[in-house]
Amino acid sequence: MTAAGTLSACWSDKAGCDLWAHKLQIGEDPATAVRQLAESKCVGQRKLLLDHLDDAGLRADALAALIALERSPEAEQAVVASIAHPETVAAAAKQAGEWQLAAAEPAIRAALDDAALATHREELLQAGLAVAPAQTWVATAVATLGDEHAPAATLDGAFTLLAAVDWSGVPPDARAAVVSALAALLSRPAGAVTPERRAAALKELARVPRGDGPPELP
């Protein structure tokens, strides 16, 4: 492409970005405008996209657009903010994990305590493991194991988290809490815990160092 052709293409791209940014600002087919800003690689409009993250009708599209425009301060801010919302928590947690976004840790912890986001705890646990050391999530794993209504996938997330823990850095009281939680899970009525998850619980129970001997199991 000639220099003139390159300049013309750049001008055309800028004009397109300006057009879709204007449409978004005036509320003319905003969902299409958001998608076009992403498809046209309008990196100069990241701030505008971030400003529309509070619009519930556009939140998912705005998050997707910012992620598509690659990692940036605006995209990171969008990911953290989107963890708190049911319609965006899955995508936001996944991206936080992929980016190992440490700034997302408080939002992930808050989301794990939010009953409205209970169905997304598996994704949140996976993201948590990516953004902070496994040892810091022991209490979360204990709470998950103690929830008799936790979905099977969420229990699997807790076992994955425990498997990554370096127990030498975990205080004795926290280790004791894990032992108690695992023993309680194994004591549930027949059929309440699948054989695979019983095996996972026994495996983790054997890994936790303790000086008072193993708990009495069913």
C-alpha cells in the first residue's frame, strides 16, 4: 500500500471510530455502536466504553468490547467492576484469571459471599486461585465445603484450590478448620457425596499436616 493509501485507510478508521463513538454518546443504537467500536479497534474510545459500564443494558457488551481492545487500565477497571454483576461475572472472572489481575481479589472475595452470584462460585474460585496464593483462599474453601447445598462443580473448585495449597505456610488453626470441614463432608449421609468427591476429600485430608492424629471418619 502506498503512503497515500495508508493515510487514507487511517483516516477512514478514525472517521469510523468517531462515527460510532458519536452514536454511542447520543444513544443511537448503542449496542451496535459498542460492538463496532470493538470490531474497528477503536482503542481511543476505551474511556467512553468504560463510562457505559454502569448501563445495565450495555454492561456485557461494553465489557466484551474493552476486553477485545486488549489489556489496558480501562479494561482492568471494567473487569473488576463487572465481577459484581450476574450478567457479567462469568466473563469478568475468566478474564481476571487469564490476566492474573491482582486488583480483582477484593471483588472476587466479595462476589463469593454474594448469594446472588452463588451459581458462579466455581468460576470465582478458579479466578481467585489465579490472582492470589492458594493459602489465602483456605477459609473460602472451608466455607464452600461446609455448604451442603453447594453445587458439585463448586465443590470441585474447592478441591482444586486445596490441592494447590502449600500447607507449610498455613497456620495450625486454619489447617484444623480444613480437617474439620473435610471430615464433616465425609460424614454426610450415603449418596450425599459422590464416590469421586469422597476420594478427593480423603486425598486432601491426607495432605493436611496435623499433630493431633486424623479425625474419626465414617
